[in-house]
Amino acid sequence: MSTKSKSIETKTDFNQDERLKKVSKLRLLLNRPELGALGGAILVFIFFGIVAGDTGMFSAYGVLNFLDVSANLGIIAIAAAMLMIGGEFDLSIGSMIGFAGICIAIPAIYWGWPLWMSIIFAFSMAVLVGYFNGILVVRTGLPSFIVTLAMLFILRGATLAITRLITGRTQVPGLRVLIEDDPLAWIFATDTFKWVFTWLGSMNLIALRTDGTPLATGIPPSVIWFIALAIITTWILMKTRYGNWIFASGGDKNGANNVGVPVGRVKISLFIGTAVAATIFATIQVLDAGSADTMRGTLKELEAIAAAVVGGCLLTGGYGSAIGAAFGALIFGTVSMGIFYTDVDTDWFKVFLGAMMLIAVIFNNYIRRKVTESK
Amino acid sequence: MSDYLVQFNNISKFFGKVIALKDVTMKLKKGEIMCLLGDNGAGKSTLIKTLAGVHRPDEGEIIVEGKKTIFDSPKDALDMGIATVYQDLALVSLMSVTRNFFMGREPMKGPPFFKTFDIEKANKIAAERMGQIGIDVRDPSQAVGTMSGGERQCLAISRAIYFGAKVLVLDEPTSALGVHQASVVLKYIVKAASQGLAVILITHNVHHAYPVGNSFTVLNRGKSLGTYEKKDISREKLLSMMAGGEELNKLEVELQEMNRSSAN
């Protein structure tokens, strides 16, 4: 998607300038923010292909497993990347996940709301939280780091306090029975392309359970959401006016304002985007687990930002890509699952995560200098 | 109807007790370049912001194409065709030439509700426009950060013209540039004026202003020291009229004395 629109931007020949050196396709690719993450993802797959190629990591079940983990992280990483390109941070993503979870579970279990209504309620709350974050940052001019750090504590605390107040516990189980026949829940809880897996199973191409059904039953909803979001956000960034405004708002707030870009509205909408993405994440997980946990999503905001950075987003805004964040999430998801298939202790995953991010930041910094340096 | 494109008559602006501008008058015809000269603190910034619609003058009137107008916002001024290019240029260095050129005013295509940013068209126009100034944008998708200061200045001016400016207000367009770059920008300003735009060139550099200006207004401590046609005033006279001129003369004398005393 992104490479296609990029080629339109760059390949057209203008007045056949003799000073225009014929740049190779490779050079063009090097200028893309997602290059590092794409390269990283390929390296990760090569590594696990060698180390864990024969362990079942790359069986249908194994692949779906790490894709699911990557996709969940990817959903929030893409939204975090969009916000970072717009020049802001959201540290309240993780807390929003927990909050959205109980916004679904408590009305559905304790107040007798139909499940679809509580899902809509959770998304409405997300829009409110995102709007509040956004308006606070835009109006006060305070760093979003501080504003959303405050929101991180407020939301997590409120989630715990409200849940304990209403239920006397910190977990709300019992959702699974409500999913069936609900007009909305299936969007977040249905495995798709089951027929493919049934067919593959019947051909004995993938592993089967003892009762003859395939071990991998279908593409999990998170993966579908993840792919859809990656496509839509990339399209927005590359091909729409709003996309141009996101880059402009993050690149130079005052400059953008001076030429008529509604910087405030753009930023607020991006904050709403991260809160809504957190709620998509929460809905999928809550419906999958059948219960809401007040601690769900803890530290997820940092993983999302890490994935966005690995995906080529600059911490200063104005540069990055959604598809890059998707690759970033794929790297983290693959490694976090893949490490189980190797002899390496899983404790090392965090070390890898940190090192990966550090390398990415150094690489991005170098790229930015290349892009902005005067001749 | 007067034959002036814009007139700023007896503009005054006060901030509390401070008189930032007092009775400043400027009249411009089509194709004319007026240089507004003044040292730091002369009131140049206040005047620019008044011209751009950021400040509302406390006294005086603004007449655009014969009609008396009041600017309530920068957008009002822009709608009347008065475009201000500030020193920061409102360019995002990480974004491409095309994306900068059309920032906030992107050309669209497609059916309603599915409109997309017409990048092909935007690329074409941006490259064409930059080509007209003689700047070869080797690739309109290259980041503005890779352009030189002069090219950036020209891009910002070219953008203002493309979006319908009749009067260009340029804030120190050459202050950060080397000799060659400055001459490229000045050449472009003259070219823009020859196409029928009125240009207000704000600068403290007489050497840049004198070759291109048709008339010169000198601002000192918020007051206009008068407007002069080029034939009526020399470069040296202009220099000394700016507060800096006198100061420099004094400095020269002082330095000579210092040399003499150290020689003894």
C-alpha cells in the first residue's frame, strides 16, 4: 500500500532535469521510515527460521499464535504511531485498555445491559477520554507526556476503585455466554476463514486435535482488525488531506497553523484514535478471555510506543509511518512468542525489546539528519 | 478610485502606554516594491503583524483596492490578497516540497466523502512553479530540509503567490542568507513584482533593499521618517537615516580615536 503511493510520488519524471540523478529503487526505499522495521522483521524471521524452524513455531498453530500477539500490540501501536507523527504521546493507552474492559463487563454483567450496548458504551467512554486528553494538551500547551501520565494513574485508579466498589473484586468474569447471538460482539470475537483451516485439516496439511478438528481453527479477529487498521491508516497518511495535516501538525505546529491547518482539531482526533484503539484491543481480549481484569493492559502503552519507534516514528513528531509501526509490532510479537521455541530463557525478551528500541532510535536519528540536512 | 493597490494611512498601534507605531503611512501600486527599513526595535514586527491582520490598528485606515477594510484576523488579510511570509516561513523541513507547498490547501480529487489528496497534480504544480523561479526541484517528493535557505524562501513566496496573493509582505527574507542566496531571492522578488504584485520588503539591510526597491520607508522608534522614491535618496543617506547609520558613524570615530591613542 505504502510502496505503491510512494512510487506515484517519486517516479513521475519532471522536466527531465539533468541534475536529477537517476536514483535507484533501493535509494528510494532507504528514505522510507518503515525500512528499519521491515529489515528487522525479516532478520527476526530468518533468525527463528534457523533456530526454531523445526519446533512447530512455523506450523499453522504457531504462526497464528505469534500473529495474534503481534496483531493485538499492532492495533495500539498503529494508533500510537499516528499520534506520534502528529507530535504527541499517549501514555494512558494501557490504562484505557483496563478501563474499557470494565466499561464492557460491569454494565453487561451487573446492570443487565445487552452486550452490544456495553460495547458501544465503552467506545463512547474512549472518545470522551481521548477528547479530554486532546483538549487538555491543546488548550494548556503542556507536554502530552505529563498530561497523559496523569491520565495513566487516574484511569487505572478509577478502574480499580469503581470495579471494587460495584463488584467487590478486581475481575469481572462471565462474559462468554453473552457473546452468542449478540449483534455486535461477533465483530470482535469471530475467527475467520475457518473453512480454509478445515480444508487444510482434512487434507492433513496442518496439525489436528484427537477429535479430527484442526488445532488452528481460523484467523483470530485481532489479525483482521490489525490488517484493516494498517491499510486504512496508511491510506490516510499517504493519500488524504487529513494525512498531510497530521505530518504538518507534528512537523511544525506554528508553521502549520499559519497556513491554515487546524492543528488543535487534528491532535484531538489523534488522541481519540489512541483511546479507541485501546478499546478495540480491550474488547477483543475481554471477549476472548470472557472476563475483564482491572490490570489488563498494564505497560502496554510503552510497548506500543516502542513498536512505533522501531517502526520509524521520530519522538519529535512529523515523521514516521503506520505500516512501520505494524512491522514493529510484528517484530515484538514474533520474538515474544518465538523465544518459547528456543532454549533461551524468556526473561531475555525485555532485554531484546530494549536493545531493539535503542538501535531503532539511533538509526532513526541518523535518517532524520540525512533527510533534513542542507546541501 | 485611486490607483493604489493598498494604502495604509496613518496607522498607529499602542500597547498600553507604549506607542509601538505612530502615524505610519504606506501606499503601494501594482508592481511596486516598497522597502521598509528599520533597526531592531523600530517597530517593524508590530507593523508586519498589523499588515497581516494579527494586530488591529488603534488609529488609521487600511484601504485595499479603493475599499476601506478592517482585518479582524490573519485570514481576513489573506482573503483580501495580502499574504505575509514570516521569517520562519511556515515550512516543515521533514515534509516534501509538494506537501509543504499545499499544506492546509491540498488539491482534492474523487467523489464526495471519498476525496483524496491529489498528489500527482500537486507534484506537477509544485515542480512547475518552482521551475518558473529557476529553482530546479530535482524531485518534488524530496524533503524541504534538503533545500538551501534561499530555495526555502522562494518556495514560501511562490506558495503565497500561487494561492492568490496580490500584496506580498516579506519579513526579512534575506537576513539568514549568504550573498549568492540573497541575490537569488531578491531576483525572484523583482520578478514577482514585474508580474503585477505589490511587495512590501521588510529588512534592516540597505544593501539588499536598495537595488530592488522602488521606494523606501524608514522606520525609527515607531515613527516613519518618510517615504522616498529611489531617485530622491542615496544608499548612504538611507543608511544614515536608520538609527544604525549614525551609530556606525560614531563607532567609526570612536575606533579611530582608540587606534590613535594606542598608537601613541
